[in-house]
Amino acid sequence: MSQAAGDAGLSRESLYKALSREGNPEFATVMKVIRALGLKLRLEPIGA
């Protein structure tokens, strides 16, 4: 978790807070975590 937070440019504490059940992360935070994990978000039309 520490490395993912660092790679995303976040503190470990803020990442835990954002991803907690009570957390409400901004879309930008989610995108930082996705990129830090080496992933990309892709949208497709339903039924495609």
C-alpha cells in the first residue's frame, strides 16, 4: 500500500482514508491509483 500511495503521489494515510468504506475519493485520486497500478480505465458502450 505504501508503494502504491507513493507511486500515486499520495500519502499512505490519505490513500487508506480515500479507499475506506467512509471515503469519498475524487475521480482524480482514483485515476492516480489506477495509473500507479499500471492500469488504464476504458469505457465502452453497453452492448458492445
